[in-house]
Amino acid sequence: MFYLMLIVFVVGYGFIVFEHVNEINKAATALLIGTLLWAIYAIGGQEILANGASVAWNDFVANNNGNVLEFITHHELFHHLSEISSILFFLVGAMTIVELVDKYQGFKVITDRIDGSNVKRLLWVISLLTFFMSAVLDNLTTTIVLITVLRKIISRPQNRWIFASVVVISANAGGAFSPIGDVTTIMLWIGGQVTSAHIIGALLFPSLVNMVVATTLFSVYIVKVQAVKPQLPASETDEFTTRQEQMFMLVVGTLALVSVPVFKTITHLPPFVGMLLGLSVLWIMTDRYLKRRSTADKRTLTVTAALKAVDIPTVLFFLGVLSAVAALQSAGHLDLLATWLDDTVHNLYATNLLIGVISSVVDNVPLVAASMGMYAIAPAEAAGAAASFAQDGQFWTFLAYCAGTGGSLLIVGSAAGVAAMGLERINFLWYLRRISWIALCGYLAGALAYYLQCQLF
């Protein structure tokens, strides 16, 4: 049963990769994988947990009576469901706010000022905007916002794929150096492995190198193939909201998104609570405002209309993938992987680089969680190799970079990539053939920059 879970995950992952061949929506496949893995886990739990690979099971036995079914159905399932739900509620809230701003044509304020005639300039503007926005917001929200903006500038879907790929790489790079820019950095920050000032100072330069190298390669690549000719669709030039309304909704929507990390810092509540708070305030404001508008406006400019426009298959895809990975984590597959890395690779740089590569296949959150569970935070006065595991040590800092940016190697390797894949229907193999090597160059360049930075300073 232990190996059957792995086989189901690999086969299902293959169906997701070759979605364009089998013509089965990836959300359906992901949901099937997630539910099947938990079903197999529940049925064969006694056999699966008998090998002692699951750290969670070992901890549970030490503090409880060791009932397998209770552990799987009541402890693990609901524990992981709470984490998955927080991500999904965050995603739905962010997508709804972005859709509402879009319905009020708020993004026209931005798109009207972006010159789409110069492809290279547009590329760098989008890349820099994404990089710094993801540090202030987070890589997932930034990706949703920027792809919405790209839809107003670039008409051909496959041309948008190239720019969406730039957004994914830049968003992951920008999120890596910020304590609130990515789920993994949030985990390490809250867990005490790193401090906010240190992570910004230590990873800003490597993350910037990652983004600059990747964007430079994109610039050469785009000029070479001459594949992108941005243009504003004629249908998007019609304005049915005033300039003041557009600006107001853009500002209020942005404030709702920006306030999320501030809310989290003040209350220490999960980010989705702040996102839902911002959505509720926008909902009340728009409902009160629409009392003065026509009946037609009330149908198209409401939060209810924005909710109907949210891409639910993307949300369900997230649910399926995260559920599948959670089952593997609970059963001990990821714990075995982390142990193998610890036993086989004895260099902290090589270990973290491998974790980053693996995170492009398996979600980086459980990998970081497994690493946090394997290594204790060393005392501040620790010397030698142990010093790397102290707070703000090189192991934790480099883990934040690798886990945050390694997911860019595959389109399904990060929350930003999955969101882009769902919103733009990006083909997995297309990204693998044309974009993965660019992401890899940026990833390695940033890693080298971090290594040299540590050696020099």
C-alpha cells in the first residue's frame, strides 16, 4: 500500500502533465489523485505506517493510544485540511478582489500607461513590477494581478504564456527574499529559523540576480523568435466606468491586498483572514455605492458577479494537488525523501539545491516543513557546522531561497505557477521545453550569488 500510493501519485501526475493529449481537465485528475491517496491511506494505514517512516505518526503514538484510523481520519486529514483550506480561501479572496477591480476597469489605469509597442521594455517593466510587488504582497496574489493586467495588453494567448512565465519566475524570486512573500519564508520566519531583517538583507541580491538573469535570457529569446506582438484589443477600449471610479477601485483593491501582511503582523492570524476582511470591506463599499447606479450596473459590478467569474477549476486543482501531497507527507514518503537527502548529501548548499529542484515536482511547503522537523535550531553560540543551523544560519537562509525559487523550474512547482497555469491554460510540456532552462539558469545564478556573498562577507 505504501508503494501503491506513490504509483498512484506518479501516474496521476503524468495525466496532469499530458493533459493536452488525454484531454482530461487537470483539476479532475488532481481531485482523483487527492481522494484516492487518502482512501488508500485509510484502508491500508496499518501496513503503511508499520515501517515507521512517518514522523507525524511517531509523534502521535508518543502522545496518544496509537489508533491508526483515528490518526488518519481525525488527526491528519483535518490537520492538513485546515492548512489547505487557508490557502484556498486566500486564493478565492485574492481572485475575487482582482476580478472586481477588473470589472470596474481599474487595471486600465495601469495598462494605459504601459507601452506595448516595445517588447523588451514591456518585458522588463513586467518583470521588475512583479519582483517588487511579490515582496510586498506575495507571489500568488501578484501573479493573479499581473496576469490580469497582461490580458489587457497582449491579445494572443501563447504570447501571454511567455510573459506569464516571466511573471512566475519574477514572483517566486521576489517572494523568496521577503518574510511575507512566499509560504515557505513565512513558515521559516514564524518558526524562528530566520528573522525578517536578515532574510531581506541576505537574499535580496541573490533573488535579484535570479530575476535579472532570467529576464535577460527572456529578452534575447523573445527577440530571436519574434513571437510577441502586444496590442490592446478593441473591445477593451470601451469605458463604462469613469476615470475616478477606475482609480478609486484600483487603489482600494490594492490596499485590500497590501493590508493582508500588515493584518497578519498585527494579529498573527493566518493570511486568509486578512484577505477575507479586505474582501468583506470591498463588498460592503460596492453594495452601498451601487445604490446610485443602474440595474445593469448592479448585475455586472457586484462582488457576486466577480465571484461567478472566479476560475473555480483552478481552485479545485489546488485542492487536489495539495491533498495528494498532504497524504504523501502524512504517510511518510516525504520524510523518507528528506532523510535520504540528509544521509546522502553532506553539503548544505547541495542539499538545499536538491530540495529546490525537488520542490518543482512536489510542493515546497511539506519539503520545508520536513526540513524544519529534521533539524533543530542550534543555539546562537554554536560553532562550526552547527552554526549553519542557528537562527539566521546559512542552512535556513539558503533553504528559503532554494525552496522559494526552485518551484519555477516547472509550471506546477509553485503556487504562482499553478495559478498561471490555471488562468492561462499554459501547457506543461511547452513550459518544460521553452522556459525551464531559463528558470534553471536564473536559479543557479542566484545560488552562486548567495555562495559568493557568504564567502566574501
